[in-house]
Amino acid sequence: MTPPKIYGLIGYPLKHSFSPAMHNAAFKALNIDAEYRLFELKIEELRRFFKSLTAKNICGFNVTIPYKEGIKVYLNEITEEASLIGAVNTVKIEGDKKIGYNTDSEGFLRHLMDVYKSGFYNKTAFLIGAGGAAKAVAYSLAKMRVGSIIIYDKLTQRARALSKKINDNFKSCGSRAVDSMDELLKVNPDLLVNATPVGMEEADPLLIDPDKLTPRTFVYDLIYNPAQTKLLRLARDKGCGFSNGLGMLLYQGMLSFEKWTGKNAPQEVMRRALEEKLKNAKNNN
Ligand code: NAP
């Protein structure tokens, strides 16, 4: 009897991930003999993990904090998109070959188009964070021809590097880094994206001064647990359009699933699994 194919998520630390519920529900719905597991790995355990892929029948995996950028040294190939973004969140194993993809960017783009149908062509976006997820978001925004992307990160250097990359690769989009959130009011953007983990804990501070948000701004928080962060509650109170990142999680997961299995991902099954998880999540409010 052939053993089940193993997929999973690598990262450290791995707290309450929603991905196993979403992928295992999809495998079950399509009668695929496979299982999605969590692999919580310290950096010194990565090499051994890669050596054990065949023995464990691991056919693919997702990558999360803190390995999205560093994982590429273990891979044989990465797509042009993942290379341009500078982050890999999906790995597919094909024989001896390990191929890296980024499905966060397309996942974000698809969900943003669901929740804001007219899109942000030639408009202004303010991006908080310049880490792995923010890179995918910035790439997507530039690809959808947003006019300008203003980037703020705790580390201004990181924001500057991301801005430069966008300016070097996308002629239709101007990007600049700012060294303070105070710029938000001056910019009064059409879209505000939180791509930092700030807001995952109830004790986290509000990322922006409430007076600096006006109803013209659509607020997208990549965080999905809690479903409504302080930032999203502020957006709601200010009369802004807003969304959390559950839809992005769904789409990036569907895209990973399709790369691994070659089959259409069962969207409703996966969505229901995520919603169920969120309902039972401790953080939810
Ligand atoms: P990351 O690589 O750690 O990047 C976060 C960036 O934000 C870092 O540069 C961090 O700086 C910076 N930062 C932290 N606090 C800040 C603050 N108060 N103001 C400005 N910048 C700040 O994390 P990531 O992988 O990009 O993930 C970010 C968030 O997106 C997480 O909550 C993650 O769960 C979520 N996410 C959601 C999806 C989805 O499908 N919905 C997908 C990917 C990620 P330091 O490193 O110096 O702290």
C-alpha cells in the first residue's frame, strides 16, 4: 500500500495555524490520500528536514515566519515572481527538485478584487510593514497598477529597500518610504494595508492615530485572527470599507493546493473549514 502524501507548513514558532484544517478538508473532499501537518522547525533543524523529505513522503509545504526569505538556499528553482518578490511561501517537490513559489501575492490580489471590485488603478496605497508578506502585497499592488505605494516599517531601511525594488521593477508605480506614520494624514490614501503582526494580540497598540484615518480609505488587515483587529474596528467606526486577511489565506492556500495536486481546489470546502476554525479560535471577537 502506498503511504499518504504528506504536505505541511514549516516555520518557527508555529502557533495556532489554520492551514491544516483548510488543506485536510480539501484532501478529504477530493478523496486524495494526503495529510497536511505542522513542522515547527528551529533553524538548525532545517537541513535535516530537507534531507528527510523522501523518507517522510513529503511532497510539498508552505513556508511561514521566519523562513520565507531564507528558504531559497535550500531550493533548486524559484519562480520569477517569487524571486522578484523575494519571498517563497510554497514549495513543491518534484522528484529531486524543490521548486519555490509565492502564492501570497496572487492570494492578496484576488481577495482585494473580491472586496473592492473597482480596484485601485492609479490610486494611492499606504503599506505598513516591509517584511515577507508586505513584499508580496507591494508586488501585487504594483502589478494592479496602483499609482503610488507609500511604505512604512519600524526599520526605515527595510521600507526603503522595498520601495526601491518597486521603483526599479514597475515603471507605472512610484513608491517611497516614510519614516513615520504621521505621513498617513498627509497622504490620505485610498488603501491602507497592515502587513505587520501588530493586532494579533488584544494588548497590541493601535497602529495609527485615529484622527489620521478618513472614510475615503479602504483598510485591509492581513491578520485574520482576531477577525476584527483594533485597526479594523477603527475603520468600521470611521465609516471606512475594510477587510481582514481570511480571504487572502483562503486564496493563497487554494493556489498552493493546486500547484501540489494539479486539481482545482474546492473553494467552498476550504472556506468553510477556515470559518469554522475562526469561530472556535480563542482570539476571535
Ligand atoms: P514579518 O516578515 O515579520 O514582517 C513584518 C514587518 O513589520 C517587519 O519588518 C516588522 O519589523 C514590521 N513591524 C512590526 N511592527 C511594526 C510596527 N509597529 N510598525 C511598522 N512596522 C512594524 O511578517 P510577515 O510574514 O510579513 O507577516 C506579517 C503579518 O501578515 C502577520 O500577521 C501574518 O500572520 C500576516 N499574513 C497573513 C497572510 C494571509 O494570508 N492573510 C499571509 C501572510 C502573512 P520587525 O521585524 O523589526 O518587528
